[in-house]
Amino acid sequence: EAKREGRNRAASFNWSLKERFNRVHEIETGLRRALDGGELKLLFQPIVNLDGGHIDACEALLRWDHPVLGPIPPSEFIPIAEGMGMIEAMTGWVLREACAAAVSWPGDVRIAINISPASLKSSELPANVIAALLESGLPARRLELEVTESIFLDNSGQTNAILRELQRIGLRLALDDFGTGYSSLSYLRSYRFDTLKIDQSFMAGVSANVEDRAIVRAIGNLARDLNMDTVAEGIETTDQLAHAREAGFTNVQGYLFSRPVPRERIAELIAAGPLDGSERPDPMPRRR
Ligand code: C2E
Ligand code: MG
Ligand code: MG
Ligand code: MG
């Protein structure tokens, strides 16, 4: 009996490995076509100032609707794009699209773009950034690049040089998903990050756990003393919003204010004025 169960489990394990292999393969072939064929889309999510509700920035988030497999999350296709050496081309596309959208927003609203660690090892990144700024006419100070702690695992000095070059161009730098990765405070000393984005897992736990509340407050204090903007991501409830406020965060981002929306809709949201988190609830099912 146990033996048969074991065999069944082994069989289904083999099947899912095969499925997994096929899926990765299909994503790989699809990605080459997607970038040229207009299958990739950018959505934008507002980053709201807690003092007055103004939209300080919008984060660009990639979406890919595969013609056969359906929507594929960036957490799945970006690592595959990195492995294929396609991430530079993809980052270049995101930069151009996002800067072109942002240039029509009011002059104080920034665009935030996620940069994968692999991109920070290539000098193509500064070249892509400069091209996107020149093509769109967007001033460098309105572009913010979001990087994660994992970039500090690279000891080659290459990442370091590229970050400094980007800062020289006048961009803003944000440290994304703070608190989950290779968490060491020493690099807050070596780089002048403009913004700290606390990982959304801390905000997810803030209503239930004193530990998460303590960490959120500590990070809020630290960032304020280091003169950085602080973004609490993944704000879905008014209770989480209250905790972000209490911890002294400058900004919030999450479904409570708006999900990521298309280019036309974000322009309307920006034009409509301050958000306070009491906007009409979104009827769409929540994506987790
Ligand atoms: P991230 O940069 O930390 O982005 C925040 C993620 O949280 C996004 O997921 C966003 O849709 C989601 N989110 C926003 N508000 C809420 C909320 O209230 N509740 C919950 N549960 N989630 C919320 P998304 O769009 O699936 O992106 C996932 C990750 O993929 C991003 O994490 C980022 O690391 C990466 N990514 C997305 N677009 C790009 C891109 O253009 N380039 C690169 N290199 N990475 C990207
Ligand atoms: Mg981000
Ligand atoms: Mg994040
Ligand atoms: Mg994340």
C-alpha cells in the first residue's frame, strides 16, 4: 500500500517536472516573440504621500499575457529572461515605455522602475537609461530605480561602479523589499539611497504581530534619521495604513489606494488629485 502510494507520488512528481520543463521552454520561446510582438504591457501603481495624499511617484510593473498560457507573473518570467540574456533588452523596453508615459504627468510626479540585479552588472544599463531620458525628454531627477538587497552579494565592484554612474546622471535610487534579503545595515552607509521600501511581508503581519510592528517602527525611525523617504508597500487595509503612519513612513503603496493600472488610467488618477485610502473598493478579485 505504502509502496503504491510512493510510486504514485513519484509518477506525479515526474509529470510535474515534465510540465515544468515544457512551461519554461514555452516561456523562453515566447519571450523572444513577446518583446518585439507587443505582448508585454506596463501597468502603473501610485505611491502616495502620507502628508496630504498626493501621488509622489508611480511604479511601473511588467505584465505579460501569453497567448496560450495566459497571464504569467513577472516573478516567473523575469528570472527566465535573465537566464536567457534577454534582461537588458527587456529593461531597455521598460525604461523607454515608462519614461514616455511619465513625461506627460505633472512635473513633480516621478516614475519608479524595477531593475533586476543582473542588469546592474552591465554597462548597457546606464546607456539604456540615458537613451530613455533623451528620447522622452524626462528629467533624470524624475526617474527612480528600485534595486533589491541581493545586489550587494556581488563583490566584483561592477555593480558598485554602475550604481555610482547612475547617481552621477542624477537619478534617484530606492532599496526595494528591504528587510528580507541579505540584510546588513552597512550598505545604507555606502550608498545614498533616496528611498527605502519595506518588504510587504512586514506590513502583512503588522495587524497581528507585535514583532512586525516593532520592525516596521524601527525601520521607520532608521530611515527618517538617515533622511530617506520610506514607502510601506502592500497596504490593503486601513489598519495597515494606520500602522504605517504611526511608524513615521512618508509614503504608502497598495490595493487600498489603487491596484496597478494602465497608462491612461494612471494619468486620470494623477489628475483627480489626492488619495486617502477611502476610494471606492475595487470589484476585481485580489491577486495574491
Ligand atoms: P516589487 O517591485 O516589490 O513590486 C510590488 C509587487 O506588489 C507588485 O507585484 C505589485 O503588483 C504588488 N502589490 C502592490 N500592492 C499590493 C497590495 O496591496 N497587496 C499585494 N498582495 N500585492 C501588492 P508584481 O507586479 O507581481 O511584481 C512582482 C515583482 O516582480 C516586483 O516586486 C518586482 O520585483 C518584479 N518586477 C515587476 N515588474 C518588473 C520590471 O519591469 N522589471 C524587473 N526587473 N522586475 C519587475
Ligand atoms: Mg518595486
Ligand atoms: Mg517591493
Ligand atoms: Mg517584491
